[in-house]
Amino acid sequence: MEPKTPPAAVKLAKSLRSAGWAFLIFGSLGSIGFLVIAFRPEGSISIDGVPTTDFSKKLLVAGCSLLFPAMGSVLALTPKKKLEQCLAAFNRFARAFVWGK
């Protein structure tokens, strides 16, 4: 028999799935924008207040922005049951080692 998932984990799983969809949608839009700027020769980005048109720096920024849709897709597309199990396991770990209870 499986242990019952705490209601707080169920609520948090729903919130994380919603946040995942937001990361996926808005992160994809941002990544597309950065990729367009990266492959446009006259496109520039500002790094430390200095505008630059260096392709490698533009590609690095575009690559880093791809982390948001990647994380969003993991959170949004993970099955609900698996996400609740991960949250319950994290809660047990935090209680044992972080909070000391």
C-alpha cells in the first residue's frame, strides 16, 4: 500500500505545474527573441552596460535563456503523481536533515 501524499504536496505540485507552463511559454518567447538577435549581424546586446555585436556572446545569452523553457517543460510535463512523490521525498529529506525534526 502506498503512503498517502500530504495535501500540501498536492497543492505545491499544482503550483509547480502552473509555474512550469509559465516558464515554458514565456521562456520560449524570450529564447526565440534572443536567437533572432544572435543570428542577426547588426543585432546587439548589452553586457555590463556595453553594447556588443560579438556572435559568441549573443549565442551564450541565447543558450542560457533556453534553460527556462527546458525547466518549464520538465515541471509542466512531469506526471502529477511523480511530481507529488518527488515533493513528498524532498519534504522527508528536509525534515530529517534541514529542520531536524
